Amino acid sequence: MNAKTNDTTPALLLDNQLCFALYSANLALNKLYRQLLAPLNLTYPQYLVMLVLWEQDDITVSEIGERLFLDSATLTPLLKRLESAGLINRHRSRKDERQVVVTLSDAGSSLQQQAVGIPQAVGCAAKCDTATLAELKQQLELLRQQLQRA
């Protein structure tokens, strides 16, 4: 077997790819969240839904989807599992029967107290101060916005 010489241009080196840096950081972050969310019996996507509902309860499925950049085909199975776990309730809107409204159950509301330390645990694991994490978050949000416009 012949070993190929490394004649790859720098633009095509894996370690020079922004996408790979984001991808691998996301893998590490998801692994951390799996550990932190295990005691709450939540997956990371379910946690994101709960964050939205803890911020604003009694909202439509489409509003949750807008906040999380998810379509209803992706969101509906998540919501069904959260409802089966007794954390949320889904019902048709009284204003518009075509819309499904999601509300927190008592168990879903009380779960918020158990999740309070998760952001701090992520910050500690990242070994970053609050200002650094806030700046990184702002840069990533700007990147997302620019990519969405492209």
C-alpha cells in the first residue's frame, strides 16, 4: 500500500475548518449535557424545549419551533415524549383550532429548580469566565445570523 504524500492545500486541512471546530465542540458539549441532564431524564433537545417553556409558558408549537429553529416534524416527537413523561400538556388553541398550545405541567415547572445549576456547570467545565462565554455566545449568534442570510 502506497502512502500518499500530503499535498493538501491549507484551505482543505481538517484542522483549518471552522465547520469541524464547531462540530467537534458541539460533540463535546452534547456529551457534557448528556451527563448533566441524565438526573433530570431529559435529552438535550428536550432540555431546550423546557428552557423555552420555563421562559414563557403557554405558547404554540410554532412559537417553540421558531425559538429553537426546528420544524414541527422534528418538534412534535420531542413534545410527545415530554408529554408522556408528564412534563408538559398539549391542547388545541381556543383562539385558533389549527394551533397546538403547549403548557408546563406541575412536574415540568418543578423540574426547573433541578436544572438551575446546569449553565454554571457548563461554564465550569469550559473553564471560562462569564464574560468570555457571553462574548463567545454573541459571536456564534452573529455567525448564525450571517449564515442564515447567505
